[in-house]
Amino acid sequence: MKKIKAILAVIMASLLVLSLGACSSQGENTPSEGTVPTTEAVDATLPEGESISVYTLKGPTGMGMAQLIDEDKDKGDFSFTVAGAPDEITAAIINGDADIAACPVNLASVLYNRTSGGVKILALNTLGVTYIVTNGVEVNSIEDLRGKTIVSAGQGATPEYIITKLLTDSGMEIGKDVFVEYKSEHADVASLVASGQAQIGLLPEPNVTSTTIQNPDVKVALDLTKEWQALYGKQLVQGCVIGRTEFVEAYPAEVDNFLKNYSESVEFINTATDEAAEMIVAAGIIPKAPIAKKAIPQSYITFIAGDDMKGLTKDNLQVLFDANPKSVGGKLPADDFYYAYTG
């Protein structure tokens, strides 16, 4: 009798496992093209000899990483790639070449949507990096832009959405009260303002610094990060650090260790500007030390994680979504987009 009961128990257990497996299969979504697979967290360490692949961008988005890049030369814990354009970050994340990457905040949202949750935002690394610069005209407030023409790059991207919201919410209609003329590259805008062919330009760092060095007549008129804070009482954020969900969930301890080192690198860059400028140049993030040194305090390099990151990111993505849903990938990310790093 005991033997029969044991056999029946085994049969019932087997049926239960099969039943649960069937339910799980029915609930699975077939990964679509561009989907990055995910795994459950195991808190493993990387195999010996392997390093974390980290991609970053030239300019402010990558500046905070310079000391970490410098310190890792002899360690080999990370493999760094400095990319020239966000498209390189997109390809590296989707192809699995990058485990962690620094990129614009809206691109993080686009990648999250494109990969069906295949990336997580780990931290914010830059606030606003965009400025109004002038040559031959005085501008002291957003209102002073009324009736004038602003030359800008970034149409259909974050610069357009930022200036459009600031102007509109200040009571100006673009094309009627104020005019924005778009060029293809920031370098085109810098050249026009430096030469005096344009009196007002919208530029990010380090283009602002290089232009004012090239022509001292070019002045920084408005810091749009400060204007945003004054108008909305919230911080403007433009850059972040993301990780592939598959990597983040497999190696959370490794990710936390990276973030700890990265936060220390950010603090160093913001305080030891002479040495930091040399590191930024050595990493290939900005070409010249004088430009890097002057650009550091104007680039709002930061490290914000956890709940503060989540709140700020949601606020800024909402602004972009309201301006153009495509700018964030068609919809706002769900809560699983946000990584809970506590330091």
C-alpha cells in the first residue's frame, strides 16, 4: 500500500510540474526583432579574464567617466569604448557589444521600448548642457528672445523640445513672436555665431566653450538648465547611464560596483579640474585640455540614482513625450526601466 501511495505521489507531482510548465509557455511572449533577452538575477561574478564592456559618448555625457577610464588602465575590470554618435550606442546595446553605456535620456527610453524592456536606466550623469549664446546682441532673459531669431541644431531632438517648451510656456509662439532656424550640426551653429553671421545660437557644451574661446565676443547669455529650474521648479536632465537588462540581472553586484566607481569618478572630475581635464583629453572625450577645463563646470556632470533618478527621469520624459511621443520611443517606460541602486 505504501508503495502504491508513493507511486501516486510521484505521478501527481509530475502532473503539477507539467501543468505549471504549460501555463508558463502560454504566457511567454516571442521576442520581436531587436529584443534583448533577459535572465533572472543570480548575483554572479564575471568569469575570470572577462571585463565589463562600457560605451560612452564624446562630450559631457562621457566626461564624468574619465577618471574611471584612467584608473582602469592597469586593472582591466572594464573595456571602454568612446563613441562619436548615439547611433553607435544603439547598435552596441542591441547587438550585445555593450553591457553598460552612457547616452541621452531620451535614447534610453527609445532603447527600452525598442528592445521590449531590454535596458534599464542606472543613473543620471548630466543635467542640462544647453545654452543660449550671443554675438552683438544683449539677451538677459527668455523674454529678451521675443522678436529675434535663434539658430540651432537638433531639430526633432532634445534641443528642439527644450527650447520650444521654454519659449511657448513663456508666452511666445514660434514663427510669430520668435523664430528658430535649424541647421544640421552644432558645428554649423557655432561657426555662424562665431563669425557674426548669426547673433543668437543654441549650443550644448563643449561647443559653447570652444566657440567662446575662438571668439571672445561670443557670450553665454542664458543657461537653459537654470531657466528650466526657475520656470518649472525642477531639474533638467539630458544624460544617463544604462545597462542591458540581461547583464544587469545576471550581475547586479558587478553593476553596483561599477556605479560606485563611476560616482567617485564624477566627484573627482567636478573637483580636480586641472587633472580631470587632462584625463578627459587622454580618453578622447574632448580634444583639448583648455576646452575641457572650462567646460567642466558648465556641463552639470552629476551622479543621481535611486528614487531621485526615477522622479527626475519621469518628469523629463513626460515633457519629451508631450512634445513628440516618438522622441521617447512611442510610450513612456514602465517602472521596471528604473534600476534601484542605493549606493
